[in-house]
Amino acid sequence: MDIQAEKIELAKLILSTDDKTLIDQIKSLFNAKDENWWNELPASVKQGISESIEQADRGEFISYDDVKKEVSALIKNESRNYPNSKGQGHAFVHRAFNPAKMG
């Protein structure tokens, strides 16, 4: 999708919402663009962002849609293992994606 189409889609979303909080957040994004927030970030955060951009530029990422599919599959598979869970595999997803448990 080109930038003009994205802007039109964004405008449609903004026009369709009555969520005052969301409108305020969007306005704050535009107001904050003039602030030099990059300089306020810790060096470790800047490094992490830079590394992430480099990885994305090399194509080393998983799309949002693919992540949603993988999580849905995990939930379905885990729910089958626990018949009393009534289709709620959120505990499994929490265990599977808990950074403290990742090596």
C-alpha cells in the first residue's frame, strides 16, 4: 500500500472513532514529533532499536499476521491437551512466551 492510500485509511479510522482518548493520543503523537525523543532514550534502547532495524532490513523478521497464526495454533493445540480449558489456551501462551522462562 502506498503512502497516500495509508493516509486515507488512517483518516477513515480516525473519522470513524468516537474514542476521545484515542484522538488525544493521536494528537499527542503529532505534537511529540517535534520533540527530539531519540536523545532521551538510554543507549541500550537505542542499540536495540538500531539492531532491530538492521534485522528488518535484512528480512529477519516475522510478520504480525504470521505471529497471530502461530499463537492461534498454539492456543488450539494446547486447548486440545486440556479439555476442561474450554478453548482458553492463554495460560499456555503466557508460559510459552514468558521471557523469564526463555533461555
